[in-house]
Amino acid sequence: MTQPKPPEDDALEAAFSDMKNTTLPVPDALMARVMEDAVAHVPKPQRTPLWRQVLSTLGGWPAVGGLVATACVGIAVGGVLTDDVGVALGYVESASLDMGGGLGGFDLLLVDG
């Protein structure tokens, strides 16, 4: 059960409703200082160089070091060891080397001659 509103609250409610509908003027100097302070606190966007973006996308320096090491090993295996495999097997044995059916036309590149 609710109690009836006391009569002295009517004047207070009227004063509050009048204050809701009125706007107080703000001095221009105060508004300028507030806006200047607000602009000073806005964070500035930082431009990240392209090489840092690529580096962070790849995973940082450890990942790039791993990629460089893998590339060096791939070049070494592809360039240096290809001749050694042909010499070790001989031309007859390398020609008869069966690489399986899953390589397609790539197995023809493995045969010298």
C-alpha cells in the first residue's frame, strides 16, 4: 500500500520541472578552455612503418629468423645436394629411380639426360 504524497512535495516538484526546462548559459572562455583541454587529451594516432606491420604479421623476430633459416636450408638442399644425389646414384640408377605415381610430371625433372 502506498502512502499519499505530502503537499509540500508539490512545490518541490514544480521547481524541479522548471529547472529541467531551463538551460544555463556557459561563458565562451570556459567553453574554449574545456575544448582545449579535451583536444589535448585525445590520443594521437601513431603511424607504424610497413616493415613493422609485416614483421608483426609474421610473428616477430623469432618467426622471421626461422623463415630465413628454412630458406637457407632450402636453397642449400636444392642447389648443392641435387648434384650430389646424381653423382651418388649414377645416371643409370637415377633414371630407374621410382618416385611413385603421386608426383605427376615432376619425376621427369629428376632424370638428367
